[in-house]
Amino acid sequence: MSADVVEKHLYPLLMKGCDSNEPSTQMQAAQSAVTSAEKVSYTVIRQTLLPRLHNMATKSLHAQVRVVALRCMGNLSQRMDKQTLEAMVTSVKAVLAQVTSTANRSSNSTSSSSDNLEIVMAVVEVLQSVAQHGGVEFACVHVLPVLCPLLVFEGLAPANFRVVIDEVQAVLQQVEAKQGARLEEQIALKQGAMAVQEAASGSVNLLDKSNTSTATTNTNASWDNVSNLGFGGTEKNEHRRAPNSLSSTPREPVSARQNELAF
């Protein structure tokens, strides 16, 4: 059957079955709708099937209908976005509130306790699937606050308790693995950035020292050139002695030279 036929013809019939007052019809329609959900668009599932599953899980008077609706909801979680997953958790909270209220009113009823326990374990299945597809942050914020109180739910058998605590530990291990790796990666990136910054700072310091050394060398060289021009050293003294050597030679009196001219 093509996807177009399923969505336009089969799915409307299945939705009518979910709205039926007959528990067996409701359960069969819901399970068939989930089985053929791959051929139906996300929008149709979100707007038609999920609201009916919510009503079946929270309003049905039959525990088995509630259990089937919850399990169908969990099976659809892999296709849902986080907003829809959060809506599923809201539905689960409503179911648990009703179960707790029923348990308080009929604590002596064996059948009610058995029904409540079956519903609670179906809730655990939904939370498990939602946590798996919602991610670490979603599991911490939305799933664990609902899942952990079930550890002390009245009426849990040892086997049920083991299922719940195993799921809690599985979520925590998932958080530890992914969040721990993310934090270690952040630290490594920060350390790498600091190393690059320190290396860059060292290069700048070396460049400044090199420029200072070059400037000093050029200054000394220029002063050496000035000294060679006669502002210091032996040449300077020789230039200063030159006039003295000329002045030390005896000069003829002017009158004697005039007499020579007269001859």
C-alpha cells in the first residue's frame, strides 16, 4: 500500500478506531497506526495520532488501553522532535498523577495495584525511549526528574525495582559518557588556546628584544663613523696639533722682507 493511500484513506479510519469506546478496537487501531507510521508524514502523526494516544493514556478506564497507548507513544518517539518529546513527558506525568491518586484511594485492592504497576512499567518504557532519542541534556532536565521518583513507588516488586534502577543508571551512564567527553574537549580547547597565546606572546617578546639589539648596534656603528670623521681618537689629536706645528716655525720680521725687496 502506497504512502499516499495510507495517509489519505487508511489513517483516517485508524483514527476513528482510536476514538472508539470499545477497548479492543482502540488498542488495535493504535497499534496499526504506529505500524504504518513510516508511511505517514510527521505533521499527520503529530496532529492526529499523538493527541489520541494522549487521551487513551490519560482518560481510558481500562488499564490495558493505557498501557498500549503509552507503548505506542514510546515507539513513535524516535521520529519526534524535542518539543514533541517534551509533550510526551507531560502526558506521562499526567498518567503518573492519576496512578498515584488511584493507588492512594484503593491501597487494599489487589487488582488496582497490579494495574497501576503495569502502567508504571509502561511509563518507564516511554521514558527510556524518550531519553534515548532526546539526548543527554533532555534526559537530565525532563526524564530523570520523572524517572527517579518511581524508584520509591509503592507496590514495586524486586524485579520491577531492578528494571527502574537499571534505566536510571543507563541514563546516568549516557550522561557521564557524553557530558564528560564534552567537558574534557572544552578543557583541551582552552589549554590549546592558552598555549597558542603564550607562544604568540613569547614571539612578540623575542621580536622586541631583536629590534632593541639592532637599534643599539646601529647606534654604536654611527658613533664609530663619527669618530672616524675626526671627532675623537688619534686623528682628532693630529688635526689639533697641525696648527701648533705651523706656529712653531720662526717667521721673518716684516722689516727684513721689506729690505730684501728694496735690493
